[in-house]
Amino acid sequence: MSTTLFTAWGYDVSLLEFIAAIISFVGVWLGTTGKRITWPWWALSSALYGIFYYQAEFFASSLLQIAFVVAAVFGWFGWAPTGAVPGTLSVRNRQYIAIGTIVSVSILSPLLSNIGATATWTDAFILVASLTAQVLMIYEKFEAWIIWIIVNVTATTQFLIFEYWFTALLYAVFTVVAVIGLKRWHDSLSN
């Protein structure tokens, strides 16, 4: 699947990257609607992106995809068949998440550097913050979308720097989709 499907901006987009991007977009869009069917799409796109990231030596992002597949199983069984019923976190839990993210990224970044990862600080942040956002999605917390916005902006920047143009474009689109998700979930909050 590393066969070049087309070239965009002087960058060869593989069949694997293209299919993973399309399936991922569908999954994320379905997530904004709070529909339970989002989870199988996320699982499939995560499996495909796990292979892509491993090939590109974004090891933390590749590992993250395994966690996303597992989270998709929990999400499928955690959400009601009718979909998500958004709620909010307490201020204290928001503080714990912020502190935990800073500490985790500070520990993970040097480890990634030691194994020769393509990126360290950004990839570590994407891993830790994405795991947090995914868990919050499983528990139907609207703050997940705020974290997704930050993760997507970081990922867009990371992939632009390393010239993975197509995936950078996908994450830029994800940023917009996350803003839509934030608004939709905020409008349907059930405290």
C-alpha cells in the first residue's frame, strides 16, 4: 500500500495514506454528530494510520493508533445505541488533565529522541493529548473537542514541517471539524 496514488504539491501520496485519510475523515465527522457508528470508522482509520505512521517513523503516533483501536471498542460499548449524551468536566479534573499532559510529554519526549523518532516534543504531545481527548470522547465530555482542536493544530504544523502535505491538509480539515464538533456538543450539553 506504499504505492504512489498521486502527487500533490510535489509530494507522493500513497494509497495507504489516501485511504486512511478518507476513512478517518468520515469517522471524525460522524463523531461530531455523536453517532455511535463513528467508532468502527475510527478503529479502521486508526489501524491504517498506525501502519502509515510506523513507516514514516512517527513512532508515538503509530503507537497512538493502537490505543485508538482499543478506545473504539470501549466507545462502541460505552455510548448508547442512540449516540453520545455530552457532559462537562469539573474544573479540578481539567487542572489534573493539564498537569498530567505537561508531565507526560516531558517524560515521553526524551524517550522518543533516544529511539530516533522523527519528531519528539510534538509527537509526544500529540500522543498524550490525543489519548486524553479519546478517553474524554468515550466518556462523552465536550472538552474533548477543545483538546482535539489543539492536537489538530499541532499535528497540522508537525506534518507541514516534515512535508507530509496530504496528512497536514487532513489535520487542518480536522481542526475545522473539531470546531464544528465543539459547537454541536456544546449546544446539546446535558450537565
